Amino acid sequence: MTKSKSPTTFELNKTLNDHIEKTDANMAAILEKLTGMDAKDRPAVMTKTTEAEVPNQTTLMTIGGTEDTPELITENLPDIDSQAFADKAKLEEFNHEPVVIRVHDTAEKQADRAFIVSVNGQKETFIRGQLKTVARYFVEALTRAKPVHYENQPFTDGDGARSVRYVAHRGLRYPFEVVEDRNPRGKAWLAECLAAPS
């Protein structure tokens, strides 16, 4: 019985490089053919189906081919007249509304007196005890900053064995109060955010 020899790393690299060279040569030949053609010889056929026909807007495009072999491009863009788009726009407007808050001061020695909150690349600096007007999405970020602290509780189980129970406590890292929110939905929104686990 003969044992088959597995290829070495050198052989695998050579095979891979050969495939890459062939692919590069094929791509270069296609590119040369396309750039050498006149515009009338490389038609770009574009058709568009409506959102009612398919869930996503779709564009069919042919470059350097025929209408029989189009390349399918799915854009996944919502229709701006749709209810989903209107709801998203209302949510964005709601999240950018100004809200006045005060982050509570604390007696903890290691607590941050000033800290930065960053949301999608936008930053705000908060100083404990001072009023601050910020976009609502920064308030949501503060409500979701809930670190978990564990407490060790010794106990005796039903068999009389001593053990330790680790009880989790979750609370706001930066306790705050909303001083002014002019939107009538703001109070319910805040209660919902604070009730979320994180």
C-alpha cells in the first residue's frame, strides 16, 4: 500500500500563484476588449422594476454584453414614499430633538467628574451637576450605560453545604434627571429606555 504524498507549502503557493496569474490575464484581456470598443458597441441596458413587483428596487444592467445576459444589481433602497421610510424619518427627527438633562453628582472618590459619550462618531462632554442640552440619542446612550456589579452572598444549601451565590446588580453608571423634554412622548420613551436591560 502506497501512501499519497501531501503537497508542500511551496507547491501550494505555486499552484495558487498560477491561478492568480491566469485570473489576472483573463481580467486584463476583458478590460482591454472593453476599453477598445466604441460606446455604440458596449451598450448599457438599464431597466427598473417597481417596488410593487419585488420587495426591493432592482436594476438590471449590461455592460459589454447583450440583453440576454444582464448583471443583476439589488440596491435594497426603500421607496421614499413608503410608510417605512416616513416612520424612519420621524424616528430620526425624534432622536435628534433637544433634551435638557443633569447628570447627578456623586460622593464616590473614583467617579468621573467629567466624561465623554460618543454615539455614531458624535461626541458630547458631560460634567456632573451641570445642566446640558443634548440630542435625545445621547440620553438613550446614558440610559444604556448600565454596568453589572456582582455581590457574593454566602449561603447554606438544603444539604447543609456552604456555598456562595453571585447576585448581579445593574444600575446606571451615570445617574441623571431629565429637566426639560418638550415632546409629550418623551416621558414614556424615557421609562422604556430605563427599563431595558442595557
